[in-house]
Amino acid sequence: MAVLIDVILPLAISATYTYRVPDNMPCPQIGTRVLVPLAKKEVVGIVSNLHTSPVEDSIRLRDVLEIMDPYTILSDEQLTLWRWIADYYMCPLGDVMAAALPAKAMDRQYTMAENKRRRVKLDTFSDELEEKKPLTPAQTAAYESINNQFKSKDIVLLQGVTSSGKTEVYIHLIADQLAQGHQVLYLVPEIALTTQLTDRLQRVFGNQLRVYHSRVSDAQRVEIYRQQRLDESPRLIVGARSAVFLPFSHLGLVIMDEEHELSYKQQEPAPRYHARSVAIMLAHNVRAKVLLGTATPSVESRYNAEQGKYGYVCLSERYQGLQLPKITLIDLQRQYKRKEMYDHFSDPLVARMREELDKHKQIILFQNRRGYAPFMQCTRCGAIPKCTDCDVSLTFHMASRQLVCHYCGATTPVPAVCPHCGGEMKIHGFGTEKLEDEVHNLFPDARVARMDLDTTRKKNDYEDIINAFSRHEVDILIGTQMVTKGLHFDDVSLVAVLSADHLLSQPDFRSAERAYQMLEQVSGRAGRKGSAGEVIIQTFDPTNPIFDYLRNHATEQMYMNQIAERETFRFPPFHRQISLILRHSDEQRLWAAASLLHTRLQQVFGARVTDVVTPSVAKVQKMFIRQINIRIEAKANIAKAKQMISEQIAYVLALPACKGVVVLPDVDPV
């Protein structure tokens, strides 16, 4: 009998490939890396199954070339999780493998075995550790309630107002788990958050701490992965969403901070997983507990708590009795009418900034658009420069004097005049880069820093900016959403939102929820020590109900409003949503395929299928895009529904007229 193995390859394919193990080679275990031939190449894969076959039946199979490591790098629990992700998110198992393993682990020249000549240096911390800070009475009550609820619930939602000290509660829970010999996974939505967080955690846990995210070098990621696989020591892993794929031998607790954040959802490429769902399944598979923490819970998580699926704990007061910040609205329509504006700053905002700077306090300015201006336009013919490969306007960046596509990264020089009519080109709107210029003009003596994607491209850029602001070497910090959450600065007394309206005008059923969460989170950066602080929000629509919720920090009322709307209009959590994203370089062929798929889906699912939608960005990297949304009742058999959807997709894509069309399922889109 010949020994055969099924191998997962890091390709966008659902099937595994079967190979024969040569007689002179030991039989590899499930979870071992192997080198195998594929067409004219040699690739690294993972053994997913072992079986035997008569020699004559296996004669056409190609042989395994090499067993890469002396041990398995994938546990049975990880393989189970991979298969669940592929099934739940309707994506190839090969895509899950590519996302789950560090890129270097797929390098045939790289061995996962320890190599003394190739020592990988990981961050080390002082052995002089601090004691945990004592919890306040409110924090103690939350800590005890979480532990009590974990006796009957596997998942607990901790809703704590900004600056209530959730991190200190986490630290006490982590210490308990490590003392019991367990491992802990601490997830954060933004890499920027790891800077302050790891500084706090390493003082308590020292070298038990490991940090894992995309800014860590690939060699370090492989080394952390290797240590996790081989070393069963108690360890705390802090990381972004990809950390859910690390091997855990005895995981006791998963903490997901800012659980509501959209950054936990992977968008491109597949698998389009949500780290919250994957973390919950990971914990379920190994019988660990999950703590979801946030000041502004997602509607879905709050509903699960209300229904008794999750435990629920509330921290309703700020640490040491600090007051929540005052919310002040400024009507931009009125300010412009009275000509009381300095560029994009209203008179009242400028006056308050001067007052706080005179007191040597710090200020955060939030604008969720990077670049200098969102677009340029001809004053004569109205033409707007657009990306040739994407259906979006080009963003003007002053520092590079270029127009940049924020979808594909293409750049082009700024035109001196309109290429169509020779008219004058003027910029419209504003991003963080333009705000930085305006702040320098208004406050020439102030020290200003900007934190957005353009200023944080290098490994240590986040840390440098945050540390400089913490040391009071910066007076005014301008940033996108990465400054809105989780960061703690003692001397920030004023936070300003320069333009809240674009947050409220997104064509999405979650737009009100997202706007409230983002504005409530950014307001939480103010007044974290001493006085309550103030948040100034500039808007053309001060009567929007969202602002009433913000003034009163009424998260519960916001939830009640949203859950009623969701039920009325058949949105999550009452219905599950699956989006099918269709792409092709030929718009007519794409439309024909989308129309046919839509017709066939309607025959199966009826009114649960929406019309074919042309998204606001209808072309990216020369590929036209269409979308079909399907809403399935929450109590329906979702697995059967996915199977029927997959069958219709396969039928349509097999037709010659649909050749080359790509259909990408997005389960639980956000």
C-alpha cells in the first residue's frame, strides 16, 4: 500500500492536492510543512490528511519532495479553525492558509526549526516588574462580575465608558490566567494602540508579553509563531486581528478591546473574516473564555447580551470620578453666513484652542480624511481629475505635489491647468495635511504633529508620534480615526471634530451607529485627568439626532433606536447578510453575469435578494464592480443557504458568456 497525503496549498482553491510519500521518506504528520511539485514549480504546503491506496492506483500521483520541519506547525485545533473559516466565510482553504501563516513560513528556504546561526531577536523587557494597580470599587465590582458570569457564560461583554479603567480590569484578569498556567490573547483594532498598551503591560508582565501584528518583521513573526507552537509557557500575546491565527496550546482567555471596531473585519484579500467571530470560535474550540470590551458596543454584541447569549457587565463611571467631557456643537452654516471662519476653523473653535494652548494644555483635531484635499476641479468646465484605473477622484497631496489614488496608489503630477479646457484648477475639501497647514498659520508657535497613513508608513512611526505627544513635545495632534480610540494622554483638554457630516452621510444602514461610535470614542480622549475636558464638533446639521445622544453620552438610547430600525428593515442581527461582489474588466460581460446570477438567486431566495447594485466606487484597478446582497433570516439554516448560493455561483461562472468573471462572497459585511 502506498501512503498518500492531502496537502493544503496557499492558493485560491478550495480543494486539497494529493501526493504520494516516497518509500524512502518517513510518513509526515498532519500539520507538517512539506515541499511538493505543482505544475512546473515547487511549493510549500501543509499536510491536512493521511490515507493509503494500492500502489497501482497511486502510480500517477506525484511524490512529496521534502518534509520541511521535524515537527508539526499546525495543531488539530488550528486546522479545525481553518476549515470553519473557509466554510463560514465561503472562501478557499488555501486563502485561509495564506492569511494564517507568516509569509516566511511559505518560503522553501526557511526552516521552522531553531537555528543557532539565525537567531531572531525579539523584544525583551525589564525583569523589574510593577505590581498591579489596585482596582477602584467600581472596577472591583466589574472584575468580580466578569468572573462570576464566566462560570455560566463563555462570552462576556464589558461596556465601560471611556476612561473608566477597563485596561486595569483586563490586567487583573490576565494575571489570574497566567498564574494558572494559561495563555492569553489580547486583541486591539489598530496597530497604533499597541504602543501605549504594551508599555503598560510590559511593566506588569515583562517577558511573558509578545506583540504580533503586520508591523513586526516577518522573521520575528515566524519566531513568535515557532515559540507559540513549541513552548507551552504562560504567555500574553497582544496583536491585531491576524493574531487569532497563532497556535495556542492552552489558551485561557481572549480579550477583544474596542470590539465594535470595523478594523477587525478583513476586507481584502480573502478570507473576509471578522476577528471577533474567529476569536469566539477559537475560544470555543479550546474551551477558553472571551471578554469583549468597549465604551460603544456594536449593535450585534449588545443584542446578544440582551438576549442572554453573552454575559453583560457595565462600568458606568470614569476612573477616580472624572466627569465625561462637555459636548459643544458649532453650526457651520451659521458660521460661514456670518463670515466667522478661519479656513476650516470656526471663530469659537479658534478661541477655545488659544485658551487651552495658553494653559499649556494639549489638543487633538480629528478629520477622517488624509491628504491635502479630496479632489481638484476646473473652475471653467468643472472637470475633476480621476484615476484611470479606479472610479474615484484623485486626492491632492501637498508634500509630494502629486495627485494620489487612495484605492490603487497610482500617482500623477498636479496639472498646471485643466487638461480639457485650459482652465484654472482649484482644490476642494480638506484632509489632515491641509489642516496641518492651517494650524501652522493660525498658531505659528504651536508644536504640531500629524498621524495618518501617510506619516506612519515606517515601523516605528506610530510609536514616535505617540511618545512625542505623551512627553508634551507636541501641542496639537491632527489625525484620522487612529487617534480616536484607546489612547491615553493626561493633558488633552480639548478635542475637535472638524467635519462630522461626512460620517453621517454614508449610504449604509450602519452609518448612524458608526458615526456615534467614532464621535463618542474621540470625545473620550478629552479630560482623562483633572478637568472634564471639552469636545467641539463642527457640523452643517446640528439638529441630527446623533448629536443629542452624544451630548448625553446616551449609548443605551442609541442602541434602542438602532435595534428597532434593524428589526423593521430586516438588517442584522435579525437577518444575516451575504454580499456577492462581482468583478470583471469588461463592464458589459460583468453586467450580463450579474443579471443572470441575480435572476437565479431570486428563483431560490425570492425577495431576500436585492437588485444588482453599482457601488459608489464602481471600478478599482481596471476591474468593474457590481454587488448583490442577500438577507437570510437569523433562524434559518445558514449553512444550507450558503450551499445554494455556491451552487448558483458555480452554475453561472461555468457558462462561456461569464468566463473570467470573479464572484467574491462577503459574509457578514460591515
